[in-house]
Amino acid sequence: MTPRPPALVAVSHGTSSSEGRAAVRALFDAVVGAAAERWGDAAPATRLCHVDVEQPDVPAALATLPPGEPAVLVPLLLSAGYHVHVDLAEAAAAARSAGRDTVVAEALGPDPRLVAVLRRRLAEAGAAQTDPVVLVVAGSSDARAVEACRRVRDDLAAASAREVSLGFLSAAEPRLPDAVAAARASHGAEARIAAASYLLAPGYFQDLASSAGPDVLAAPLLRPDDAPPELVEIVLDRYAASAGLR
């Protein structure tokens, strides 16, 4: 009998936004369906949990698996900051100490497929090819996460052949209102400033982005009615790389 693969434990940040929760659940449901299509009877067990705000947390989700069944924690997080390097790393270490082989997969970004979704969301919001773009990022005190966001900014600029600047909503500089103001000052008062939302789902940060003054604000990568196939593929690929599967 072929051994069962490690469980796929998807870990989101967690949100108090009902729309954000629905969007993350839609992504998870799509991942479950796509895993069944990719691996058939050999598809892994799946769980959804959170590092903050919501329950279940990682230990509670792992406790629902059979004793000793290995697991891969797949961050539903765009950058590998504190939650990945500390919270999930510690959760995985605690699980291993309790006898469960547990590893943490890479974060969702950077990835060219995320850039494709960003460009689609900008187009859906009505941004013109000539509009200067500010990439909206939640922000992190972890320099590695900030650098990853700079890479996404550069990739978006290269893919769309337009100027893209970066605006953080917390923890790093420049803050989004300042980035929008700088883009407007650089391109003139008549320029339309478009904001590309490098946020996973609707919620508090998307609301903050709306108040920062862009003329066009794209939707986050996820919507309750739209879990882009690119994100589903990334989740499965991150899991497969850590689980040793194709």
C-alpha cells in the first residue's frame, strides 16, 4: 500500500472581516478540489487554520489528524515574515517534539503568477496602461518580507511596462498615503494614481488602502466569488515541494 502523503494544513493570518473569511475559505475549498484532481486517491488530508484572530489555530488543527500523521504547514501568506519564521516555525517544532513530522512550506510570494493576478485586478478596476501604479503592501518589520515585496514591485513594473512604486500600510516606509502623494507630485495633479492591492483578501488593510487616496483601487488577490487558479496552483506547488510530491 502506498503511504498516505503528509496532510496539507493551510494556515491563513485570520481576519474579523466576514468577506475576508469567505474569500480565504473559497481559496481553501478550491485547493481541496484541485488536490483531488491532481493526486486522486493519493490526495492528502486537508485542514484550514489561522495564526491570529480566528480559530482553529495550528495546534488545534493538527490535533484533528491521526496521531503521528505527518503534515506540511502551507502559509496562506504573501511574504515570509514573523508569522512564517517564528509562529509557524515554532508550531512545527512543537509538533515534531510531540511525535508528528511537520514542516513549513514557503510563503505564496514572490511568484510570477501573483503578478499576473495583480495585473488582472488592476484591469478589472479600470486602471489604464498609462496610470502610475502604487503597489499596496501590508508591511512587516522583517527585512526579508520587505525585500520580497520590493521584488514583487519590480516584477510588476517589468511585466506591465509601467512605473510602479511601493506603499506600506504598516511597519515599513514609505507609508501608502505618502507613496500616493509622491506619485501624484511626480506625475502631476491630473494623473490618475492606481493602487494594486498586494493583499490576500478583503478586510482591515484593504479598507485602509481605500482611505489613502488612490484614484483607482484594485481588489485584493482573493474575492469571495473568485479564488484565482494561479493562487490555487501556488498553494499546491508549495505543498508538493515540501512533501516531495509532483
